[in-house]
Amino acid sequence: MIEQEVTLRVESVSKHYGDFTAVENLSFNVRAGRVFGFLGPNGAGKTTTIRMIVGINFPDEGKIELFGSRISSDLQNRIGYLPEERGLYKKMKIVDQLRYFAALKNVSQAEADRRIDFWLERMRLSEWKSKKTTDLSKGMQQKIQFISTVLHNPDLLILDEPFSGLDPINVEFLKEVIAELKAQSKTIIFSTHLMETAEQLCDDILLINKSRKVVSGSLREVKASFGRNLIALRAVGGEAVLEDKNLVAKITDHADEKHLVLAEHADAQILLKSLIENGALIDKFERIEPSLNDIFIAKIKGI
Amino acid sequence: MRKFLSVVKHEYKKIVLKWSFLLATLLFPLLAAAFAVVPALIFSIKGEATRIIVADQTGKIASRVRENLSSEKMAVKASEAQKDALKNLNASQEEQMKRSAEQMGVSFNFVEYVADGKSVEQLKRELNTKITEKEIDAYLIVPANYESSDAKFEFFSRKAGDFVANSSLEKAINSAVRSQRLADADISEDKLKDLSRNVDLSVKKVSEEGDEKDDEGSFAAGVIIGLMIYITLLIYGQQIMSAVVEEKETRIAEILFSSAKPFELMMGKLVGVGLAGLTQLAIWVVSALVLVGVGIAQMSAAGINITIPDITALTIIYFFIFFLLGFFIYATIYALIGSMVTNVQEGGQFAMFPVFILIIGFYLSFAVIRDPNSNVSFWVSIAPFFAPIVMPVRILAETPPFWQIALAILLNSLAIAGLVWLAARVYRVGMLMYGKRATIPEVWKWIRQS
């Protein structure tokens, strides 16, 4: 792998709340200009880790380095954080809220006004500029929150479930915007439960469960390391062969085809051969990669 | 520092640029004026004239009662009562009630009736019929033995609850009988007036410097000052709490905390809202000074001399200093509460405590006005939590030595430092706790851990 500049370095970080361990000995790097998928079930310690990165909380052990130094007020100005649980001031004009959030990131008022106009235009919300939050639909509010995250032109974006509450059209739209930001060589940490979305967007992933790291690496590497023992099959007949536990460990139905997990030491060639010998009419027989969803479920459930 | 100022600016504008701020700023003086004027207005609504028969078998009392209740006499009495009320602002509640009752005109319409030669029973029977037939509203039976000590005057009325009319009538009868008794004893009315004239007692206060000073009016001013501080602290404390709860409830806190230090955010909020409160108070003080000035000018034009406590520039500066001390004490408590609870309703329950302390402070200021130099006044006016209300009132009643004022400022500043230290610790953790209210042991743990 080519050595790339590292935006964020998390080294042996632990965080405890009383007897409860939120994060345990977690280490990972986020490389500059990549989309980093930060995955894990609820309560795995994602939010705690993110809060430590943005400087809301501090680790009990280990250290976190952002752009080569420890988090500080100046560094906070270079982060755009979209929390999972988020909101806006209910009775304040959109433009006033955005100005305030920009001011808190040390953006001058003139510059903020210019960018607010740009982003409202980009999000097709210009006519809502002087409206109050309560006048906006939920989806519009989500987009305003996204604007507040990118308004100060941050180098690192941390997006926690950015698509929740958005309709499919706006999801696609936001994905485009994220792709644009990536093209501007911004580093993006992307936290989600939606494995399909993660698969589409992420270059690298980190999966944590019960406060510990489970899997990490580039999406390619993770998938490759998960083995190539998955087969998609569309066929008529041959049921007896599929029930042979020496060949097939597990079958799942996917629409009009079946996904087969090969038994240990079983060979795909032998499986294909015995299917044909047993008179199965085969439409499709394909070695496939595991989806991120499969990996997620397998790793979390420990299968 | 730049972020802190952004927060201050944001919080200040958020309050001051609202219609409700403008409305409250204008409405409070109006409301205060209304409270002073409305009761007088209500009492001044005249009831219908009471049709009355004075059944006087002696023929001596009726004419005197009539004269005493004539409209000219009533008018003179009413205006005297009015002057009295203005002079003695510190009269007891009861006296004030009576006086305002006298200010209202009560009118009687005398119906002719010949009572001679009828027994008391006969009179009652006849007159009761007149009442039931609504020919008259009331009648008074003057006993023949009016001069004896067990003479019994009897008054019957359809409107027995009209205490104003009753008290006027009682006075009129008393004075009529007294005049008649005097006349019987050959003492003239003028002679009696001369003998029973009130002494002219003018209450003056000797200040520390030994000057004489008129004391009238300082009670009213003290109450107004106390009330103004009390209300402002309450309103702005609640403002702080709901602003904090909003940021917590909407999860804006998470975004804010990732942009600036929690301490900067909390202090920025306190200072911003504090400045808004100061703005409002300054408007009120200026308008109060103008109103009082105009009022005095008008009253002296009307020939009524009242003195107001001398309010110097220093008094006003002290007033603002103590307002700010009070603001930071109570606002910090409210911010602390806001960061512990999950919604405004829950906050309201906790907010009982500061409100309770504020109310005690407000009532203590009455004790201080009555005796500004007692031990109680001293301790209460330097004590944290109470001093912000009590000390300005005490300064107005009688300026204590400077060291006491300085001590009050010092003690309350220390209290603020302690409270801010405490609140900052709770705020940092509490603002990111969603879903449930923090318990006291939890809060205690946050304070110790950070």
C-alpha cells in the first residue's frame, strides 16, 4: 500500500465511564483524502470515539492526533461535525443560525455570508434563508444542518448517519455533494448503519463492536480477507446436492437466486460437477464477494 | 476570546431583537403605573345615591346628619383623604383601604318623613314596607335618648354590604351626635376644633453625616427597587434556563461543544443575557426617573408637597452593581438546573428553589426598610443570595458605611465564582446527557471527577 498522509491517528485509546468501558484500546488511522467508514452496532462506542476526535471528550488513556497535533481550539475549526442526534434553534432565522455556527468556527461575517448564499443555492434552499426552522420540513432541516457542517470549509468531515430522515432523491443529492468534497481532497469519516451506503462510498472501513476493533482496512482488503467461499446459484433441480453438508455449509435465499456458503475444504468445481451430474439445469453459477452487510452480521454475531 | 464574544453577541441579539423584549420593556412601566392607578379608579366609581330616611323623634340629629353627608362636605373630605394618601405612603394596608374608600364619593338622597308620635315598632314596620316597595334604600332610627350612654342607633339597609356608605354614615352620625352633645353642653364647634387640632409631626431622619432628611417616600421607592430587581432576576433566570434546555433538547449542544469550550459557551450565554437584562433595566430606571420627576413637578404644582429619597448617581451605580451580582448568582443556578434536566417543565420544578430564595430576599427587604441599621439588616444585606435585592433597598433607606457595601460585593462575587465553578462542571457533562434527568448523586460525581 502506498504510504499516504495521515489526517487522524488514534493510538491505544480507552475511555471509561465509571465501571462502564465505552472504548477499549482502540487504534486506527484515517488517511487524507479518503472516505473512512466507521461502522458498528448501536452502543459499540462510535459516538464516544467521535466525541473524543472532535474534542468534546478526552481519552482516559492513549492519544489522538489530528493533522499531526493534539486537538485544540484551532484544530476544532478545521473539523466539520454532523452529529447523529442534531437539531437547530427552533425560532431563529436560518441565516442567523448559520452565521452563529460559522462565527463559532472563526469565520468572518462577510465570508460566512458569502458561503451561506453559496450553500443555500447549492442545496436549493435560497428562498428559505429568512424563514424560521419551524417553517422547514424535516428534510430541509437536515440539509441546513449539513450546510452548518461544511460552512467553514473544514479539512476533516465527520458525518454521523448523514442520510437519516432524507428521501431517496435528497440522499442521492447529498452523495453527490460528498463525492465533490472528496474530490477537493477533504478527509471524510462516515459513520452509518447502512452497509450498502457504506459499500458505495467508503474507501476504508473500521468495524467496532463492544468497545473494541473487529475489522479494519481498505474495503478491498477486508472483503478479500473474508474469503471467496460464497457462490450465487440460479438453477432448477439438484436439491439433494445442496443438502450435502460436506459441500454446502449454509444457504440463504436472495430474490430468485440462492447464496451458498461452501463447507470447509469443499471445492466449487466439485460442487458444480455434482450439480450437473444430478441433472440440475443451471442458469447462473458465480463466485461472489461477500457484501459488507454479510461481513457485518457475521463479525458481530460471531459466525 | 473571539468565540466567547460571538456567543455573547448571539445571546444578546437573540433576546433584544425580539418583539417580546420591546413589549416587556414598554409594558412593565405601564403595568406598574396601572397597579398604582387602577384600584383608585375602581374605588372612584360612584355608587348610586342611597335614598335614606332619618327617623328622628328628637328633631335635633337629623339635620346635622344631613349636613354632614351633604355633597359639599363629602367633596372636602375626599380631597383631604387624597392628600393624606399621597403623603403617607407607608401607612398600613388597612388605613390605606379606608382612605381610598373615603376618596370615593358617597351620595345620599334624603327622603322626607315625619316620625313624630310613632313607636319604634310602628316606625320599623312602616319603613320596612317602604324598603320592600323600593321607595327607599335605607333608614336610620335615632333613639330619643341619644345623649345617654346606652342609646342605640339602628340602621337598616338593602345594601348592608356597602361598607363605604356605612362607614361614611357612621362618621356622620358620630359627628352629628357629638355636635349635638356639645351644643347641649354649650361648647361651640369652633372651640372644639381649636382644642382637638392634631399636632404637626414631621418625620425626619438623621443620616450618618448628621444631616436631616425627609423620610417620606423611601418606603415606596424601596419596594419599587426591590420589586424591579426581583422581577428582572426571575425573568432573566428563566430565560437562561430555557435557552440552555433548548440547546440540550435540540442537541445543538453537541455541535456547539465541538466548536468552542463549554466554559466559553456557558459564560458567553450568561454575559449576553446579562447585558440584555442590563439594557432593559437601564431603560426602566431612566423612564422611572423621568416619570417620578414629572410626577413631583405636577404634584407640587397642585400644592401637594412630597419628598422623594435623594437618589444620587452613586445610588444608581450601586443599583446596577447589585443587579449584576444578583443576575450572575441566579443565572448560574438556572444554567446549572437547565443542564441537568431534559425539558423546560422539569426545569420549572427545580426552579422552585431559586424562586423561593428570591422571594425570601424580597420580603426581607421590608424588614430592612423599617430598620436599616439593625443586626438583621446588616447580615441580610451582605449575605450571598439575599444581598442583591436587600442591599440596594438598604442603600436607599439609609446608606450603610462603605465597608459594608464593599463586603457585600466581595462576598457575592465569591459566591458567583463558586457557583460558576460548580455549574461549569455540571454543564459540560449534563448538556450531552440525553433522555433522562441527572440525579443529584450523578451530578455530584461529575463535579468530583472533572
